[in-house]
Amino acid sequence: MQNMIDLAIIGGGPGGYVAAERAGAKGLNVVLFEKKELGGVCLNEGCIPTKTLLYSAKVYDYALHGDRYGISVPEATFNFGKMMARKDKVVKKLVAGVGAKMKAHRVTVVRGEAQIKGRSSEGIAIECNGEAFRAANLLLCTGSEAVVPPIPGVWEAGDIVVTNREILALKEQPESLVIIGGGVIGMEFASFFNSLGTEVTVVEMLPEILGGLDSEISRMLRDIYAKKGIRFHLSCKVIDIRGNGVVYVDPDGVQELVIGEKILMSVGRRAVTKGFGLENLGVEMERNAVKVDGKMRTNVPNVYAAGDVTGFSMLAHTASREGEVVVNNLTGRPDVMRYRAIPGVVYTNPEVASVGLTEEQAKKEGVEYRIAKLPMAYAGRFVAENEGGSGICKALVGAVHGEILGVHILGNPCSEMIYGACLAIEQEMTLKEMEEVVFPHPTVSEIFKETLFEL
């Protein structure tokens, strides 16, 4: 039996490895258990590989349309195999970087499947690779997995049906792709394959893609991609998969069939709560995820959870911040997780970035607000760098006090500027205070301040 560990972490994704790094830097004795690769789904099967591929697609788009900027690129082509190889290289480099961080902060990384054996006065008992560990505190960061609903024919279809994991390992570009689910993951893959010339069809059960985002922004993005050739079937329920065919029922109750060389299942993700002995602790669950309070504490003393396993905000940056909250409280710095300024980004081309309340949420919650909107073309830098591009910046402001409630942007490079709106919402800044902030000129980020000036 080892000496007591200050903090044991199960899961080396953005929640786990960030918490491990912070805890190690503050002098805690930390052991991080990871059964696959450091970085979790985000680094290995999600955020990083998809963004690497999307950037390749964006470069290809620029080459194809370079004439818009006075640049001619004769016979622009792409190599799918090289794109995938570069994706693997980027992932490998960043995984190594996470490993280096763990080493630098004296975090012990144990490769293998950790099993929780129970909790007693002697600490939390964990076994991995036949070795026993005792921990004073345990942080669960086991993440999430893709949901594959029990649609008839889904398992019989074999490798025709793929999730985000399998589609990132394709050796050849499919000529056609049917995507079941028009959420963030579905739309990012739709964007990538559409740019390469794959025939893409999106079947979505809801009335609009990107449910949960501002509906006006979602509709505008859908219109852009419809013009690029993506076919959308909204308010449609998939009822059967027949080999390469997806059978769905349209809003009028009529059965339709769409064919794809590959079928991407992208209907959501669920918390991973089985397979590591969680049942031996008596942790309270809520909607099939681990229930936590504002300090990321479970109902079991000294047991915490962060990231997708809580089922609340399945975003890498949320997981990292939740991990920080745990470590701060363990090391004497009172901290509480807040969710009012968590940004969401869709890395399509153009990008979508959003933070705070949407109009739909404000109406539902009875929040009094004013709204301002400006086309992205009001920013000179946007016009200079996005020939023929369109987009919008939309801001919600409290009707009484003028505080920034929400900001929603369609247009490149909004993923790199949304943090300014995050800061404004987190600090409860008002219109008057934003007027006193100086933005650099010319930048696309100026559109944020210009939009607020409309109120």
C-alpha cells in the first residue's frame, strides 16, 4: 500500500490534467489515472483533431477562392491522407506536451483502468494495474461518450455508421455523408466534408440546427451552408437504417430515404459513469450523471467531479475551470463554479461564437432586455479579410441596469474574440463601462463595441 495521496484523479482529459497541473504546482501529491492517452476525448478524438482538419479545409477554401483577393492558385487540390496525417501529428505533439506538464509539476501518471474499491477512515481505496493506492481526495473526470440510439438497423450497418471517433480515422474521403444530428459536432463535420466536395445531408429532429444557440444565428449559418450545397432535413425523426440508407419521417409524417456512403451518428454525448467502481462510493446521480454542488463536491465527502461526467456543460473549457475550482478549494482558496459566462463556439466556416443569454432564454426566464445587432461588415478588418462574407453581431443588454447579458456572433474570427464578451458578462459590465474600453483598430473585435453603441 502506497503512502496517502493528496489527490487522485481518474481521467486525463481537460478537467483531469488541468486539475493535476494546478494541484501539482501548489505542492499537492497528485496521481492521475488514464486508461488511454492524456488529453482525453478533446485532444485525441474531439476538439483538436477536428479543428486541425477544419483549418486544412479553410486553407483549401482560400486556395479555391483566392481570386477574390487578387491571388490565383491554379488547380488547387487537396490530399485527404496528408490532412489526416497532419491531424495525427498535431495530436501526438500536444499529447506529449500534456505529459511534459505533468512531469514538470511532479504529477504521477498511471496508465491503466483505475478501479475504486471503496472509502473508509483510511482514505479512498483505488486499484490500477494490480497496485493499490490510498487517496485523501478523489476527483472524477471520466468524461463522456457518443450516444448511439437504438435505431433499428444501426448495428447491422457495420462500419457504415460512425461516431466522431471512427470518422476521424477514415483513410479515404467518402463521396457522400449523411449526418444524423445537426448539433455542434454534426455541423463541424458537415463543414469539413462539404469543403472537400463530399455530398452532405443533415437530418435533424429539432426545427433548427445548433439547438441551444441563438436561433437567428443558427438559421443564418444554415442558410450559408444550404447555398454551399448541404441538404438539411429539419423536424425529421430517423426511424431506420438500411445499410447505406437512413429512413426518416418528415414533419408531414411521410417516410423518406437518404443514402450516404458513410452515416455519422451525432446525436449527443452521455456521461461515463460505469466501469471504474463508482457504485462502491454511493455517489448520488442526477440524469445519469454525477451530481455536484457549486464547489464540484459530490454527496460523498472528499469526492469531487468535473467535466462531462457531471452532464451539465460538456465543453473542454468548462471542465478545466471546474477542475480549477476543486483544486482551489482543496488548497485554501474559496472558489465557486459559475456558468453565466461559458462561451460556446462552432468552428465552421464562418465560425459561430456565443456567450450568455440568448433571446429565447431571456424570454423564457422573464428577463427584461434590449437588443442590438450589426452586420459584421461594419468592421473594416472583417471586410478586408472576408471578401463576400456575411455575418452578424448580436448583443443582449439588461433593460434596467444596462448590463451585458449575452453576445452572439456569426463571422470569422469570432472564436478568437468572444472572450472579450465573456469578461464583460463575468464582470457584470454595463454599457457605460464598455464605452470606456479602448479597442484596437482595425480589428474585427471592434464590432462588439460598435454593436453596443447602437443601444
